Amino acid sequence: YWVPSIAPSGMAFLTSSRYGAAWQGNLFVGALAGRFLVRIEWRQQGKGVRIERETRLLGELNERIRDVRQGPDGLLYILTDAFNGRSIRLLAD
């Protein structure tokens, strides 16, 4: 959880290797109030999960992130929440 709340919205585990090994298996969460995409690096620890690192992405867009999904091509697709909202394909380097 986040304090103050980022108003989490859609989330997706990245299973593809399109962005390299460092991102594979990471969790990506949209933030409505935060207006960014969160990348969460985690690992299994016993019966629980340990959060290793949180990175905030796409904050420069200053748009509410409504949903995030991995497409059949292995890339991440982000949907913004606005009257003139956008569908964004996050390209790999």
C-alpha cells in the first residue's frame, strides 16, 4: 500500500523478455492519483513477498494511468484516463 494513496488502478506482471531480464517478472501498477506508472521489483521470501524496489515511470505525462496490460507482442500498453485519453505502447530500447 501507499501513504498517501496513489489510487492504484490496473496492474500487470510482465512475463515477456522484450524489455530485458531486469524487467521480466516485475509488477506494473497504474496510479490514478499519482499520475504515473509504478514498476515494482519483488522476490518470493518464504510464504510472502519482499518488495525490493519501486520505480515511478511516465510521470512527465501528468496523466492518470487507468490500466496497464501486456500485449500479445510482449510489450506493455498503458491507458490514460481523461476526456482525450490515450493508449500508449511502451517501446523497448
